[in-house]
Amino acid sequence: MRALMKCGVTSMLCLAAIFAVAACGHDVERAKAASGTSTGTTASLANGAQTSAEQARPASATGGFDGAAAYDYTAKLVSFGPRPPASDAIRRTQDYIHTELQGFGCQVDEHDFHASTPVGDLGMKNIVAKIPGTGRGVILLLTHYDTLRMDNFVGAVDGGSSSGLMLEMARILCGEKKQQPNSVWIAFLDGEEALVDWNKDNDNTYGSREMAASLANSGDLKRVRAVVLADMVGPKNVKIRRDSYSTPWLTSLVWKTAGRLGYQDIFVSGETGVEDDHQPFLARKVPAVDIIDLADYQAAGYWHTTQDTMDKVSARSLGIVGDVILETVSELQQKFH
Ligand SMILES: [Zn+2]
């Protein structure tokens, strides 16, 4: 994705504002961790990369969403190594995602397509877990699972964290016995990253453009009530800013939900503009929101570098963002029942 800072005023003031928010948030997070009853899983503890402040709160404290499990799925995805489109590693990743989704009891659709890119014609694959609803409406959740085409880039936060989160989301939603009014589709998208240059020749968002176009062709796009995209949701001290491109009512719903759950210090009031997988849907007039922490990760120097590694990922952050998205889905089910 690509960021367009929209703090207004000057870029120096903008950076100062970001650092001020980050500094305040840190103390709040430590206070919460100290008062919490966080345990984490054996698997996460065995990993050894997390400090005590970054263990997930128990799933019961995050609406049933298990941040430690999301962390473990992320670690597994990252263990495949760099996962650019059409690589051996991304094929192993696709097999893993598909197998996990089937294990959760999800109906799984695979959509293979060819993308014309600056490095040639590449085979790509979107994988969609489908939870049927009683009505025609669809709530569409998105993540990209490909990683930037760069030597030794493993995309722990960028590509890994949101996909680990969506695997945990699928585990929960595919396991629910009671049917909801709207179907929920969870799409694991290929080809979000530019192969060469994001700004040239539409060299970006191949998977989401393909999905939006094919849903428009089949007529199913009209059924989609809302698109919720997660991207870069796992860094420590995560701070999610409002994305200025996203649909205002849907952004408000997510931030209101986060506020109700007590996460005002994480879903903060600042605004950035991020070009990402939600845009092909926005362009087709489908309401969409991007949940992303790009600004701090970029400022720390980790974004699109070989330092985007598992030690930057927090099970606690994954648990909190997962809680908010799970609750947002529930709000959307009520809104469109
Ligand atoms: Zn990226």
C-alpha cells in the first residue's frame, strides 16, 4: 500500500502529532497490561520473541478472538519465507491457508487468475472462506497474503499479521452454529504489493481488482453491504488512524465500536490516506474501510524493509484489532438484518 499523509498543516507538525500520540499510548498500554490477567499460549511463549507486555489478553477478554492463536498463524505464514506472487513459497502458503480454512469447517473457494505485471504474466490466487447467511447480503472481509518482492523480506506485519488475524476470524465464524442474516466472506488476496513500482501501470492490488471485477461480472457485488480490509494490524503499540479514502459511515461504525470496547487509545482520531486493497471496491461504489497502522511502522523504519520480522508482531495487538473487527461484523449483521 502507499501512504498519503493527510494531517493538514505541515509534515513536521504531522510527525510531531504522530509521536505525541504514540508516546501517550505507550503508557496507557503498559498500565492496561499491568492490570490485566494476560496468560498467552504455550506456543506463543515458546516462541520467546514476545515481552510480557505483548502477550495477548485471554480470548474471553477480547470477545472470543484469540490473539495468541492469530499470532501463531502469523508465525506459521512468516515461516514460509518471502512470499511474492507465483513463488514456491506463496504456493506453500496457499496450501496452508486452504488446509486451515477447511479444518475450521469453512466452505473454501479458490479463484486462479493471471495478472499482467511489469515482470510478466503471473499466476495468482485469491482464496475465499464463505460462511453462508440466511439472506442475500454479504459482509466481505479482506487481507492480502502476498509479500513485497524484495530479497529476504518476510512481511511479518505487512501481509503476515492481517492474514494471521483473518485465519483466527475464520476459525471463529466458520465454527458458529447459528446462521446470521448476512453471509460473511473472508478473502485472502494475492498480489496486493507492487512487483516493481506502485505508481506505474496499475502495478498494485491485483487480487482485489480481480475480485471486485469478477464479483461485478457475476452480479454478486450488489450483495456486498460492506468491505472491511485489515492490513498491517499486528505491530506492538498498534495505532490505527482513520483512512481518509474509506467510506465515512463505515469508518465511524468501526471507531464507535472500538470506543465502546475501550480501545480509544488504539483506534485514535488522527487521519491518514492509504491506497490499498479497499480501493477497487470503493471505485465500484461499495462501502469499504481500511484498518491499517502504516504511519508508525513506516516512521520506525520497518515498513518494506527486511526488518519487518516476527519480533515486531504483538499477539496483544492482534487480539485487540480482532476483537474490534469481530464486533464490527456483529454490528453490520444487525444493521443489515
Ligand atoms: Zn506492503
